[in-house]
Amino acid sequence: MEIIRLSGYTEDEKVNIALKYLVPKQMKENGVQEDELHIRGIGIAGYRSLLHARSRGA
């Protein structure tokens, strides 16, 4: 996955962008069907952890 900078967005907005646009794009590019991937509470928490890690490393 590529890293994109989203400065000026809140953490919640970044998670929503990822879930609404970036994940479906990656699923399509990698041939993953909707019924093969389900992101729920723990998945969203994982996104938040990744955002924090990437933000600190940038």
C-alpha cells in the first residue's frame, strides 16, 4: 500500500477516508471480493494504530 499524506484531517476523517475509498480501491486492485473481507471494531482500531504509527514516523 502507498502512503498518502492527509494533513488537516482529524483521525476519524482519516479512518473514514480509508474505509470508504482506499480499502475498496486496494480490494479491487488485488482481486479481493467484498464477502472475503470484513472490517469491524478491531479492524478500525488497527487503522487508528497504523495512523498513529505513520504520523509519528513522518
